[in-house]
Amino acid sequence: MNNKLKAELKTEPENRAWWRSVKAVAWAMLGVRDGGEYQRDFAQLHPLQVIAIGLVAIFALVLGLIALVHWLV
């Protein structure tokens, strides 16, 4: 890992880290992720943030599908 990336990892604000986790989970759910971005996310994101956001996203997806089915039927 180069020095510039290390410095960037240390100075990223907390709210920006959450937003980056949300984007990573969203792209992962779609199954589209660039290799370089994946490596950067792997080095930068906290696993607990990704797990929490992933669980919330799956829960929202399931609720949205249930609501859609109830609306259609």
C-alpha cells in the first residue's frame, strides 16, 4: 500500500466512511464491483459497518418486496 493511500485512510471523516460503506454494500448487492475499488474498500472499511449496513439493506429489500406484493395483490 502506498503512502498516499495510507494518509487518505487515516484522514477520512467518519460520515464519509459510512457513505463509502453504503456504496460498497449497494454495489455488492448488484454484483458489480471494480477490482481496484474492491481492494480499496477492503483496506479502508470497517467490517462491522459493512455488516450493519448490509443487514439493514437486506431488511429494507425484503420489506420493499413484501410491500410490492401486497400492493399488487
